[in-house]
Amino acid sequence: MCNVAQVGFKCYNEVMEMEYKIKDDLDFIKNETKMSNAQLAEAIGVSLRTIINMGQGKIAPTYNSLDRLYSYIYDKHYRINHVKEEIIQEEAKNKVLFHGSKFGLKEITPKGSREDCDFGSGFYLGESYSQAASFVYETNASSVYVFEGDFAGLEKMEFGCEEDWMLAVCYYRGMLDLYKESEIIKNIMAKVESADIIVAPIADNKMYYVMRKFGDGEITTMEAKHALSESSLGQQYILRSQKAIDRLKFKSRMFLSTSERKQFDTIMDERGKEIDTKLKLSQRLYRGKGKYVEEIFV
């Protein structure tokens, strides 16, 4: 049977399965709103034929049609994606993970990310829908893929909100080139490079600001750790080997509508302000405590 991890998703059934399950969502929407196809078509501003085609699954709907449908239902306060997340979590027998994509997945590979991500190349996933969506919501065609994974028996490297985690992220993000030959960095990298899976706190762009100040020697380990630990989005899973990727099973793909993306914009703006405040408080409470980055490598 064709595996979702195969490069390019060349299996026809898997290609179809990786797309949005629009028929199921449409049935839910019509049931909840008590609308007929004609009424729903008029409400969202598309043709009746478009709604019928969506329900039959014969023709792939345009982005504009999908956005009208999902924005309409989001504006009616139906949180389909969050409900799906809850159902999948409740039914899953293994770990449920989420991947945000700006333009859709064409392949899943351990070399699927930029080299300057938190832990270099890998397939990055988070523990919740909101986590994954927060990385891609600014892009029109963005979506979130949901997977279930059984990773028993694989080599796993776990980090907490600690010094080694900060050093690893700063190193892969290009902030510690001066210290790349140090034994501290070499030991951390050896553990990372030998792992099938890395499990570590997520460092989004808001937290990256704190990381940058630590990497540049402006704040200490103690100041950074407390600012970051209070700002955590949860854990991320980085699949760094084909063995790990082969353990994934696709569950769902969630559409990010314009209406929902606007809501994320508000949420992330507030998050940025919170992190700024937490950093300022940490600097006041822990100033001079811990080590500056250059002191770690003395």
C-alpha cells in the first residue's frame, strides 16, 4: 500500500486523501445551519453548481470558493478546525501532530526545511492546531495538516527550556559561528545529528527575538530562560530521518480562511506584546544572574 511519506505522494489514493475533506465539512455546515444547497450558495456568494460540485467531490473547488465557504461558517462562530482537532485527539491511539504549510505539501522529507530552522533540516510539527497555524496564517493559501505518529523504538533527543536548547537553536540559526568548534557545541550537535526525532520547545518568531538577544550577548541564560519558559507555545517534533517520517499517518487537512487568519493576526499581536513584557520583567528580576553567551564558552 502507498505510504504518505513517499516523495511526491505518487500514489493516486494518497493524493486524494491528502486534500481537504470538503464533502464532510459541507455536510456538517448544512446540517448546523439548516440550509439547502441553494441557500448556502446564495449566502456565501457562489453558484449553486459550485456547491453541488463541492458536495460530489468531482471538481476541485477554487481557493476563492473555499475561502467564502469557510469564512462564512467561521463568522457564524462555528470553529470547525478546533472541533476536528478535539475529535482527532480523542480518537487517536498515538501522538497527534500538526504541520502548517503556506502553499500545500508536495512531499514529506527529512530535508524539507531550511537549514537555519531551530534544528536544521527536518519535517517540523507541533502539538496543536493553533501552534501550527500561527506559523503560516499570514499567507492566503495556508493550511494545516494533521498526522498521527507511532515513534516507539526510534532514537529521540528531548530538550526542555534549558541552556542546551537555547545553544542548539542559536547555533542552527547562525548566531554561534564563533563557537562552532567548542566541545560544548560539538556534544550538543552530536546528539541532535544522531536522533531520528527531536522534541523541544517551539521557538516562534516572537521567541526568536529573545534568542537573538541571548545569542548576541545582551542578556544572560537566566534572563532568557525565564522569558522563554513563560512564553512557550508547547513542544515541537522535528523528524530528521526517513524512519521517523515513515511512522506518520495522514489524518486531515484544515483550511485557514480569511476570517480565521484575521483572528490569528490579533492573537499573535497580543502574544508579541506579552513576550516583550515578560522579557522586561525577566531582565529586572534576573539581571546579572546566569551567564552571558561568551561566558559559557570560557
